[in-house]
Amino acid sequence: MRLEAITWDRLGDLLAERLLDLRPADESPWPRVAFDGAPAARPGDLAERVSEALRVRGRPSLVVGTEGFLRPASLRLEYGRQDLESFYSGWYDTGALWREVFGPLDPGGDGRVLPDLWDPVTDRATRSPYVQLPPGGVLLMHGPLLLRHWFPFDLTVHVLLSPGALRRRTPGTDHWTLPAFERYEDETDPANTADVLVRADDPNHPAWNG
């Protein structure tokens, strides 16, 4: 696959321009976009860039990070703090994401989205208010392992790190999670299934397949 060098600012602008014309396949009035990548790849930074680029173009958006939908520690860590299967399949409350984020943006939905549910630091509910996303507003969701859940995204962006870069940029205390991303690559192949691929081995010099 041929990738072209680009700056982060230019990438944010080009993705925003693409989203201006994005029409959901299910006729929802709210386009839904995934920014998928390991925490070390910082997909949330790109989502925020695109949100700002949309803002200056007059298009509202809402950035939602899946880290705000972690399950309570009593469930997430039931089998230990470094249980790989739990991390891969059970850390994130996908039911709450369907109910509180995607459901309101279905055709006929009311557009009232809960931006987060659970604070992993305090291990308590965030009690954040709902956000009204107007018709035409864009959901920009970021997080790891997103493309394995069959969420109804209209555009998917995968921020890729090579295995070496992923290891270097992941804190040592989190190296136990690395096999989960290897499994994700094997089972989901996000680099080839995403609509847009961004390679970020060098954090200052990304490349993409746009």
C-alpha cells in the first residue's frame, strides 16, 4: 500500500473536508467516524484536530473517547490487573456505547449523546450531562480495538504503529497489553479494513493513504 507523507494539520483539514460530504448509508442525519488505534498511537489527538477543522468550517462535532466507557474496576479487573482476555474483550462497556452514543444517532434518534459514563481514576460514574448533537453534526469516536465491535461507523480511520514503534511508545507498565494488539491485527486487520490508514511511527512525520 502506497502512503504519502503529510503533516498532522493538513491531515486534519483533509479529513474534515471529506466529512463535509459524508452521507451515512443508513440515512442517519449524524455521520459517525472512528479513529482507531492503540493508546500509544494517540488517535484522540487526530480526532480533536478534525473536530477543530470542522468547527472552523461551520460543522458541529462531538469527540467521544472510549476510555470514558470503561467498565467498573470490579468487573474490568475481575481476573486480575493484567488479564489479557479481559482487556481484549471486556474492558469497555460496549453495551453502554450502543445505548448512550450510537442509539441516539440512529435514524429517528434524538441526537442526545452521553459523552462519557465512567471515570477510571475515581472508579465512579462521571455524571456528565447529555450533549445535543444537531442534525449534520459528526460523531468522532476514538479508542483502541474499535473495528472489532461492528459499530455503525460511516468512515473508519486507523492510526497504525509498527510493532517496534508500538513497544517503544507504550509505557513499560502497559507492555502486557501488546499481545492484544497483535491479536487485533491478526483477527481484524485494521490496516486493510479501515477506510483511511495513517502511519505514525514517527510522531512528527505521519503518512497516509488518502
